[in-house]
Amino acid sequence: MHLMSPSHQKMEQILGQTLQYSLDYNLNVHGMPTSGSVAISDEELILFRDEIAVKRIPLQNINEFKVVQMVGSGALQIVLKEKTEQLCIFTQDLLPVFADLAKMLEYHRETGVFPAPDDEEPVKTCPKCGLVIPEQTNICFHCAPKGKYLWRIVKLSLRYKATLLTALVATLIIQLLWVVFTYMKGLVVDNYVTSGSQDFTGLLLMMGGYLIIPLLLFGLEYINERCSSYTAAQVGRDLRGILFERIQNQSMKNALKRPTGEQIKRIANDTEKVQDFVSYHGKEAVVRVFSVSVILAVMFWMNWKLTCWIVLPIIAGFFFSRFIFKRMNHPFRINWKLFSKMESVLYDILSGIMAVKVFGSEKREIKHYSGCSEKFAHSMYVANFYWFVMFPVSTFVVTLGEYFYLYFGGNDVLSGVLSFGKMVTFLSCIGLLYAPLNWLMQLPRQLAQTAISAGKIFEIIDEKEDVLDRGNAIDKEIEGNVAFEHVHFGYKVYNPVLKDINFSVKKGEMIGIVGPSGVGKSTMINLIMRLYDVSNGQILIDGTDIRDISQHSLRSQIGVVLQETYLFDGTVWDNLIYAKPDATMEEVVQAAKIANAHDFICKMPDGYQEYIGSRGYKLSGGEKQRIAIARAILRDPKILILDEATASLDTETEKMIQEALKNLTRDRTTFAIAHRLSTLRNADRLIVLDGGRIVEMGTHEELLRHKSVYYNLVMAQRQTSKLSKEPA
Ligand code: ADP
């Protein structure tokens, strides 16, 4: 929650009451730094200065909350009965949060409800440790329940129990065979080298073992590799599938929350890290812990005193690396954050390459990216510095035991307490022990990275959806009657865009939606498509609340032509049948003809099979629009939405498109938004929005006669087009 000061709980204790919101301000009346907070309880607004409540005002006495912008700073003001009072001053960066607070308090004043603060906080901090949470995620890399995430991955892998267990058992046997192999070395020395025994049968048997064991190891390694990579590939595929399905089905609000680059990263990179964990790190961790235990058990059994000399430095090394790891958390966190930032910048620049070229800002962008890359490289250097100091030092500490062993073990051999063969076996065991130990010392770093990746995947999978099919949602054949009943909507509940919208449309009617930019025209059609749910009221289609119609059924009967048509990488044909994959050749050609697209398609070298490139870059704006219209015709929707469908076209092309649109809108309920009001002249009715409300409704002529908002808009546009010599 971003409307919660770090001293929120302390203020609650001081006041003895629960607070709804609290926010710190940072300037005094003279513009000098200070510390204080504004707190809101159910009944009062309380102003704190240095943790002392200096002012308490009952909320019911306040008639308005507002934020005013000053030079380099802002102020929170309240309007009381007789006067306006300035409550606190803050620096410019706090303006957005204080503006949110003011809007939420206004919302409370009107409705009596304290809205929940939105989760899109300017800067999110972890409520547990107070550290800043990286952008685009809600996971604190420090406090995330890493064990829980890893356990979920293990559970997912258990779908493939047979191959997972086979790989595990094969690896365990491999480790055991290495111990046996090592033990045999000592036996050969004691029985045939130092004793001078002439019984070569046993020796030959052992030599056989020496040959068979590597063969067995080879076979087991093969089984292990096959099974591990199979399991990992399956788990990776499952995760990518679940994640992609989830991302496809998420609401617009959730979809827009994370940049596309971040979502791609989660599907591609994060699942790959998890896949590595399943194929290698997870299984190896179990096996290596097992090996260490078995080898230590054998060593204790052989000579517990000498083993103690080996174990003591290992314990010391373990505590040393724990100590260093704690210090490494911070640089690694910064490193992750900078990496994420660098990737986002890269994605942003590449997806906006056209803008970069047009503005000739290549040099600036190269500098921008290099800056990010350099910061990342530096943070990598700092983080790795800790790692490269820690790793050799702790390896040295751990392996100190070997020197102790050589000293004490050597003495034991000289004094005859220990046989030479045992000493060789013991030395080999130490070698066997250090390999998995060194590996295990690097494991926490790997596990932490895997856990964070898994956390980022589960964050999307577990996300609460805000636009859901109701339990009793039906698939319904739509006729096209649409009604808005007391519809209220805001992207943030306390910041309404549409207020109490009421109207009804009969099937086949064409409705134009007009109003100044930013008034909520596109929002209105987003609501008809149910990309967002209304905050209050309902939208009915043929008398049924759209929340009772399944989203798939609803959207499959709505056709859309937007200002910017998105065309997929492929041929004209691929793009046309996207609207109706089972369309016949006749249907496609017919749709293209109605949309005035057939002729230009036929002029292309490969006709309908012409490859139009990524986003249809080979086509002009007008051609793209005609493809979009043909697509909409193929879909044969009952409700049609035209959002600035002709806005980016020249007048000549627009005429052609208008003709195609006329064909398209026939017998369908149509909602059209157009900046050029003249294009809506033929609409059956026009809905005029202003200040989030419907202020006028009627035909073009009626509204002109009315001489109010619409009339003014038309006059203003005529004026502008006279100046630019363009017909309005
Ligand atoms: P219009 O189509 O009339 O130009 P919109 O419906 O696009 O206006 O926008 C209405 C208001 O809602 C604007 O203030 C805009 O900034 C805001 N808005 C639009 N889309 C979003 C969104 N996805 N999240 C938050 N605010 C939005």
C-alpha cells in the first residue's frame, strides 16, 4: 500500500485508533526540510509533526480536499466552512501520491467508503523489510518465500515421478559406485602392494571391477541424462503453457500492468531457469547431500578421530560463507534490478525503433542504453567481487582439513596405527568429499535465483483476475440491443471516468460517440467489450447483463476496427482468416470485395498469398484499414465498434474506406468514435460526453439546433478546418 507511512503503526499506537491512510510530507511552511505525516482515521484527519499530533479535524467538517502545485513543490489543502486551510507542503516528487490521497478522500466524502489504495504504487516497498521492490513485480527479492516457490516447482516435477526418480536413483548409484571404486584402491594397496601377497585371483577380480565400474557409470550417466532432460523439458513446457494461457486470459488491467518485454522474459528466461533447476540443480542437490553423508559415514567408520580434523574446517567454512552471503544480498539485488532495467530499456527502444529513426535520436538512445549497460556491468563487477573473494577463501578454509589429515594421518602411518592402504582410501574419500561440498557452497546463489524466477512465474499464475466469467455465464446468440444503466467506471475506483451513464440502443442502430479528448469515449467501448468491468450499474445486451454472458461468446460477436490495425507477421490470407479460421475462399474474397480491398490485394505479386511482413509494414494505412474491415466483415459481428477507424487516413482514402464502412455497418448495431465529426453525420444518434457524463443525445441536425456542446464542437472544428483548409 503506498498510502501508508513507515510510521503508520506508531501513529496508530499514539492515537489509539486504526488509520485508513497515512502519508509523510517533507517541507515546512518556509520550504525547509521537515518530517511529519498526514493521517486519516475513520472520523478524523490528524496532522503530525515530529510524531506529535498537532492538529485534528473531523472529516465531516471538511468540504473539499485538494492538492495545489507550487514552484517545485505541492501542498495539500482542505476547504472548511469559512476558509481554505493549507495542511502541509511536500516536494514535487510526492505530488502524485498526495493527488491520489486527495482523490480518495473526495471519493470517501461523496460515498462514505474508503477506497482501497491501488496497487500501482509509484515506488513500492516491502512491508516486512522496507526495501524497495523492483518495478513490474510485487516480489521482494529479500523476503520472498523462496522455499515455498521451490517446493511448488518440486510438486510440478512430481507429475513426472517415473523419470524423475529414475534419474535420482541413477545419480545416487553413480555416487555410491565412486565410493566403492575409491574403497577398492585402498584394498589393492593393502592386500597386494604393501603385503606382497601372491594370490592374484582376488587382484584379477578387482581389476575386473575396475573395468566394469566405469562401464556401469557410463550406462547410468546415460540413463540419468535422458531422464533428467526429459523431465526438465516437460516441466518447462508445462510452465510455459500455464503461463502463456494465463497471460492470454488476463484482463486488460493486468495485461497493461507489465510491459510486454517483461512478460516475454517471464515466459522465456524465468521458465528456463526453473528448467535448469529441475534438470540439474534440484536433483544434484539431493544427490550431493546424500554423497557427503555417505562419504562422511564411511570416513567416521574408518577413523572417527581423523574425520573430526576434516569436519571442523568444513563447519568453519560453512559459517564463513553464510556470513559473506548475507553481505552479498545487497549487491546482487542491485545487480538484478539493473539487469531488469537494462532489458526493459532495450525492449522499449527496439519496439519504438520507428520513433527513434524519425526523431533522429539514435545517438541519444545508444547513450541511454550504454549508460544502463555500464551501470549493470559495474554492479556485476561489485557483486562478483564479493563472490570471487568468498569462494576461494571458503574453499581454502574447508580444505584446511586435508593438511591436518596429512600431518596426523602421516604420523599414524609412521607409528603403525594406520595402514598405508587405509591412508590412500581415506585420502581418496577426502577428494570425493570436497567435490560435492564445493558444489553445495555455490548452491544458495543458484537456489535464490531459481526461487526468484519461480516467484515471478507464480506471481502471474496466482494473480487474482478482475474480469471473470460468472459461474452461471452463458453462451448467447446476440441480436444487438445494448443498454447502459447507471454505469459508473474509473480505472481507479476513486478517479471516475464515466459517471451515471444511461442510454439504450436498438439493434441495427448506428451510434456516434463524441466529446473532447480524454472524456471517456474509448473507455465506453472498452466496457461494451468487457475489457474492464463497470464499477457500478450494468450494461445489458438484449436484456442480459454482459457479466452473465461468457467473455468468449460476447467478444466473438463483436467486431472492432481501430485507428491502428494490428496485422500479424504472415500473408494477407493469414491475416484475413484470423477473424474466421474456417472461412472458405469465396467468403474471404467476398469480404475483401465489400471492404474495397480485393483490387489492391490482386495487384500485389502474390495476391492473397503476399507476405505483408511484421505488423503489415508493406501496406499503406488505408490498405491496412481495408484489411481490418474485411476481417470484421468475415467475422459477421452483431455489434460493431469503430474507434477512429479513419482518423489516420487522407481524405481520398477516407472516402473509399467510408464506402467500405457503409457496407460493413448495414444491419449491425454500430458504435463509432471519430475525431472528424463530419464522418458521424449519418449516425442515427449521437451521444455527447462531457465531464464523464452524457450531456446531449440526438441526431446531428437535432444537436446542431440545440446549439449546445455538440454545436460548439462542430463550430470549433469548422473554424480549425477553415484555417487548415480541410473540410470538417
Ligand atoms: P477518449 O477516448 O475520450 O479520448 P479515453 O476513454 O481513452 O478517452 O480516456 C478517458 C480517461 O481515462 C483519460 O483521462 C485517460 O487518461 C484515462 N485512461 C484511459 N485508459 C486508461 C488506462 N488503461 N489506465 C488508466 N487510465 C486510463
